[in-house]
Amino acid sequence: MTGRTRILAALVAAAVVGDLAGAGAYLAGHDGAGRPSRLGRTADSAALRARAADAQRVLDAQAAAVRARERGAFTATIAVAAAAFRDRQEREFTNLTRLPLADWRYRVTRVEASGPSTVTVAATLTYRLRGFDAAAVTRARHVTLTRQGARWAVSGSTGDPDIWTDGTLRAVRGRAVLVLGSDVPRTRLRDLAGRADAAITHVGAVRHAWSRRAVLLVPASESRAAGLAGAHATTEVTSLAALATVATGPGGRTPPPGTGDRVIVAPDGFAKLSALGRDVVLTHELTHVATRPVTTGRTPLWLVEGYADYVGYRGRGVPVRVAAQELAADVRRTGLPDALPPDGSFDGTARALPQAYEQAWLACRMIAARYGENRLARLYDAAGRDGLDAALRRVLDTDTPAFTAAWRSYLRRELD
């Protein structure tokens, strides 16, 4: 099964060499939010501001070349001596030309290290995919520049991994989706685009107020999928078929709806699914995308995941005892669960992860059967705004103990 939507925070680590420590933190003349820092009027500070300005000019030129798709101008910003790095950058530039880029810019945020002929800066990359990102998505970069005569050129770069940084990128457009694959056959990407388009229609029958557009990322391996999802998601991604994520916007804020939402497809896990399973998984993840604007820390995970599974299974004709076979076996062996699954039950390493999803799905299925889909949607929205207890009282005219008792009775009827 799939995992919870994760917000990927772009973290920038501060690293200052010892001989520059006296110049103060955020030495590039900008603070973390891009505002001018109040540095002391020292020679070191002036030199660091100058190096930050040099780096900004080079990165501005590189970004302009990406936006204009000018390979020669892009290559001119790469250090001549950095042959292996130049080759990687050339491949990345080719990949970037295959994206529908509406914007691509860098902003230097600080100097991390500086010497007579090299400087390393932290920078923020902001970009938008035309037709899919309503606002800028941000990524962290650490860029090393080397002096070449009278000018500076990029000799190294690290940062948040992206689908275009490794391998050969292929892009396939559907009616409402963009599928980006790295070292993945185009036929597989076309199949995913068709399934995702159908899944968006499926979600749209239940959730009306959302962009109904999505970007799917299809890396070549589980390890690349884990890298795209972020270090904290490594264990979870390798046990899943797909994962919905939200990128950060400027200043680390969650961007507006319709910006930065991505569905990462884990190739090995997804390949093991039947055709029906693939459709259910994609619908589940796209439900996370659709509900992201109203999902908050107050929304219990059983409602987040149960609702996504409810929409995923809706109208598919999958019998309860098939979709909830692990839970049914547990009920026969040890009896009914005493309470709705807590948030920790949905951790990717949890022992009874399938049972937690099945319990959550049946809770949402019960609400839809007893109160209707519209009130299930209203409960979801209200829980994110007011918390579960208040939402149960306002939307279903019940409380947590009564709801839990009704859910346990429903499990007994459906699984016996």
C-alpha cells in the first residue's frame, strides 16, 4: 500500500571554514530569507560580499541559459578543468530542455567557504513547470566556483536530488498529467500517463475543488525513488509502490495548491502490482494531492489514508474480504481492534501496516455507507480545520467513543 503525503523540506546546512568564522553567520551578505544581512564593516565581510556577488552573476547567467535553452551560454559558465562535472552538467542541461519550464532562477543565500581561487555558496533554486506549478518550487543547492583568469565558473554542485539530475530524462504528457521518467522506457511512461489521467477523473468524482493536474516522477530504481522522496522517507519508499509528496515554496513555506505536488512511482513495488492494483495506488496518491490543501497536522492519519483508500477502491468491485484480508485474519485470530489505528501505525516500518490501512479504509467506507460521500468529504475537511472530535460532533452528530463502537460493529459484520 501507499504512504502518507510527505512535505519535503529543503534544508540548507551552514558550513564556514575556520579562518572566516570571525566574519559572522550568513556571510554572503544575505540572511536565510534573502534579505541583506547587517555585517560588520570589515575587509573579510566586504570580500565575502564580493564573492557572493560573483557567484550570483555566474548563476544568473546559467539560469538565463537554461530558460533560453542556450547550450553554448550554459557551457560557458562551467569551469574548463572540471571535465567530469562538465559532462554531468551537459547531460542535465539536455534533460532540462525536455521540461516545460516556465521559470528557472538561483538566489545565493550565503558563502560557505572562500579562498583566493575557489568559493562555495549555498543557493536556492526556484523553478516552475508550465501548466502544473502555480507558484515557484524551491530546491537547495551548494555550488562551488573556481576562478579562471578574470572570471569565475562553476566547478561543482550538490543539493536536493531531482528527476533530471541522473540518467536520461523522458517526458510524456497526458490530458492532465506530466510523467517524467529517468532511464525508463517511453512505453511505460505512456501507460502511466493513461492510468493517471483516468485516476484524476476518478478522484474528481469525489473531490471537486482541486487543480485536477499532477506530475508523476518515475526514477529507474528504488534508491533513486528514496532520494527523490528525501532521506527520512528511505525505508518507507522502498516498501511502497508510490508516494505523494509536496515540495517547498520560497522561504520553506508550503506552496499554494497545485504547486510542487508530485507522485513518485517506486519502480519495483509498482511493477509487482496487478493492473487493478496500479489503478488503485495511483488513485490513492492522487487523492492525497487533491486533499493536500485541507490536510493539516490535526487530521488523523487513519482519516488521511482511509479516505485515500476509499476513493482508490471506490467503484472497483473489490470484495471487502479481499481488500482487507490481513485484518480479517487478525480478527479471526485475536478479535476486533479496540480503537482506531494511531498515527504511528502508518509508519513504513510498522509491523501491522496493512492492517492499519484496512482498518482506516473500512472506517471511511462505513461513513460513506451510513452518511454519504459528501459528509465523508465534509468530515475530512472539518478534521483538518477543527480536529477529529469537533468534526465528528459537527458533521456526524457523534463523538469518538460512539463512532469507535459503531466502527467495531461494522468490522464484525463485514469481516465475519
